[in-house]
Amino acid sequence: MRVLVCVKRVPAPGAKINLTADGQAVDTAYLAFTTSPHEECAVEAAVQLVEQSGGESTVLTLGPTQADEQLRYAASIGINKAVLLSIETAEWDPQRTASAIASAIRDVEATDGAFDIVLFGNESADSGNFQVGVRVAHALGRPMVNGVKGIEIDASSVRARREADAGVEVYSLQMPVVLGVKEGINLPRYPTLKGRLASKKVEVAQVAPVGERGGQQMITLVQAAEQVSQTIVLGHGPEAAPAVVDLLEELGILK
């Protein structure tokens, strides 16, 4: 079993996002970075698949040299190999990103053999475009299911399960396949000290990405309006009771 999982370096959830003065990029001066939550589950799924069926796993990302941190984190929990498609320009559009990843996958497979399963997160935590995994699957000519909450291996086929309004959908796909993993499929493990130390020795293969610019163009980023909440103290002790009653009547709780 050969499994590839693709991840993305994104700002840590809950962080305050500031923009550069020209509105063309996120100001990263005080930001911490991590792997998208869906992709953390995809990494865990890759490790579990290899643990169950044998073989090896590879993690790949397209991003700045600092994304080495996310690759080594994946290695610290059990991923065997790492590939960095290093870019130093602004973030690539989904079409160009998918083209570069598909090209890199072909190159790796030409040398080491085909991946049975390629995993993506359902969508990235920052842009949430839902496009890259689908575009890569299309470029490689492989079947793809997104929103996956369960994966089972049966000889040369994969059973992928995802939730739907009417219940659960189950797909049977012949490998090689591409799957978009959704958060909640598993509980990602924490790296051990041994895993952390081992990840420092993993060789990260740096590859120059090749991808034609897509049709999308970023014009400007706009800061979302902050929601401000205000707390009003109605009073203290017994004297607050009339104000509480008035408020309950205003809300329609008391008739």
C-alpha cells in the first residue's frame, strides 16, 4: 500500500488575521501556523492505512520553505517520506496549485510506483476553495470522493463513506483513487518525543513546482468586520429585579 497525503500550511485557528497595508496579503508577523484540521485527519488516516495494510506513506505540500515545519510534524506521527514544492511568491490559485501537485505526483510515481490512495483535506482552513483535490483527481484521471468520513480497504478497491442529508453514502472505487477527508473521520494522535526526534532526520525532498497560472486572479483582500459584544449590568442585589422583569417582558418571555 502506497499512500500520499497532501497538506497545506495555514494560520492557526482562532488567530487574529491582519492584512498588509496594500491589501494583497496576510500580515504574518505575529501569526502561528499549522496544518488545516481536515488535513490533520487525512495525515492520521494515511498513517492508519499503512499500519493496517503495510507499505509506506508520503506527505506533500506546496508552500514556502517554512512549510517544512508541517511536513516534519506529519513525519513525527508516522509518515515515512516528505516532499516540498517550494514557492516564495504569493499563494498560488487553486488551478495552478492543482496542476503543480498533479505534475509532482506523476514524477514521483514514475520513479517509485503509483500511489494507491491520494488523500486531501475536504478543504483548506484559510481559503476553503474545495477545488485542489478535485482538480488533481481530474488531471490524473482517477475517481474521487470528497467529504469522506470512513475508509475501508478491500483487496484492490476502496470503500469510502460520507454523510448525506438522507443518511450515509458509500462508494466502492477501484484503486488508484483520490479522497477528500473530512474532519471527524478520526482523532489525530499527538507526536511522541521519539517521533519528534525521528522527524528531524527525515529527508525532505525539495522539488521545483511546475504549474501554469490559472484563470483566477486575486484583486484585493478585505478585512472582515469584527463583531463587538457589549455587556450591560442591570443592577446589583434586589434592586436589579425590576430591570430583569422588564427585560424578560421585552424578550417576550413574560406575558
